[in-house]
Amino acid sequence: MEVAGSGLVGPVLAWYDAHARDLPWRRASASAWSVLVSEFMLQQTPVSRVLPVHEAWLARWPTPADLAAEPAGEAVRAWGRLGYPRRALRLHGAATAIRDRHGGAVPAEYDDLRALPGVGDYTAAAVAAFAHGRRHAVLDTNVRRVLARAVSGVEFPPRSVTRAERDVAEALLPADPPTAATWSVAVMELGALVCTADRPRCGSCPVGPACAWNTAGRPAYDGPPRPVQTYAGTDRQCRGRLLAVLRDAAGAVPESRLATAWDDEVQRRRCLESLLADGLAVRTGAGIALP
DNA sequence: CATGCGTGGGC
DNA sequence: TGCCCAAGCAT
């Protein structure tokens, strides 16, 4: 019952055993909560920036109930400059749901995890596998890129996850649940350290000749161009500036003070309203504050 | 299903 | 120097 690329698993597991980074949320002593927090923080944010915030977060809130006991604004403040602060709000919401619906314990079932705010397919599978040893295919951007290259022979995966990708991931997933979980983290690590988006280190890749893309001579990507993400001058940047003022203030700030953070008044007002609508800020008698 | 949502580092 | 990204999610 061979599938294309089935020769990947052994070499990747051996490589991971020798090259895995020692990350706090991967240690045997790490709680499921530590894993969940790391997965929220790692959504679109590099490991190096997550490390210090994750450490401080777990020290302050060792359990979901500890976080749920505080106002959501404290989560937004502690999130600091990790970016996409709605994740902080959702993590607080997840902690509250875990306390109220799961007796304070991070659930192990995919469906229960998936129902938490801020938890999509990837995070639910990752927490089920990495925190609880469940057998789930974990399809993140790293895994998708590795499989696109090694199995499909193309440089980059499709824009969104396809049925074909899921079938490949399922076919490769080892039958033994703990081994499946290790395989998943191992192939992610390979994508993060070796099979990178740009300048992949094929010379030191354990997959070697089993990689269809490398064997084919690493043909250039010929799919649709990926959209470039602009930032300067966007509402995202404006919202970030406004929220930074709120984070750095002890309490509410007068709305006039937000003007110092962004010149364009029309855009500034629009962004403030969107922050209020998102629940990242609230109006009080004294001005604008974190929730 | 395409789009909006932060931030800082590497080349 | 700009440009491109880095363990996604919700709508």
C-alpha cells in the first residue's frame, strides 16, 4: 500500500530527532495550555518573537482559568507587539470557554477544540496531536510546502488547502498516534528550518532523492502570483498605532491623544470605530481604554 | 473563497 | 532599500 512520498517519514523522523529545536511548548513537562498558547501566538508570527511573550504569559497565567479571571484587556496588553491582537481577545475567549465548558482543562477532542474562538482546523489538529498525542493530520503552511515539493514536485502549494493535499497528508500519517504526532511536528520543523519558502537548503535535506521537486531539478513556480501584502498607510498600521497608545497607557486616554498617533483624521476615526467594533477597545467616561 | 487583520527581521 | 515573509482565522 505505497503512496507517493511514503519514503519521507523515516528520514524526516530521524532528522527531527537530531535537529529539533528545544522549544518550551515541546518539552515533556509542557502543559496542554502551554501548547494552546503557543499555537495562538505562532499563527503568522515567528518563533523568535513568540518565545519571550509565551514565557511571560505562562508565568502570569499558568492555567486557562487564571487568564479567564482577568479582563480581556489584560490579555491584549500582555500580547504586546506580537501583532494581530484579535488573537489575544480570542485566546481570552478560549480560556473562558475552557473554564466554563470543560472544567478548566484544555479539551483533547478535535471537535471541542475547533469550537473554541480563534481555533481553526490547523490549531485544533495541532493541539490534539501535540498536547494530547491524538492522531490528526496537521496541515500548516510548512507541511503543505514540504508535501508540495517532496510529493507533488512543485515549489509551492495551492492558495488554499485542497482535498488532494488532505489525502496525501492522511496517507502519510503513521498509524501509531504518538508517532503520527511526532511526524507532524517533524515535518513542520523541516519546513521551518530546511525546506523554507525561499532559499531552501536542499543540500542538507534528509529527504534527498525522495523529493520529487529536487529530483526534477527544482523547476520554478509557475502558478498564479501570490498577492503582496502592503502595510504602510493601511488601516492595519493605523489600528496598530492606536492600540499601542492604549496598551502603553495605565487607564483610559482622551480621544484627542490618539490624534498624536495618526495624522489622517478620517482614517483614524474609521480605525478607532473598527477597534471598538472588534472589542479591542471600549469607550469610557474618561476616553478610550482596553476592554 | 478572497480579503482584512500587525509586526519586525532578513536579505 | 524596499520587499517578502512567519506554526491562520473569521467573514
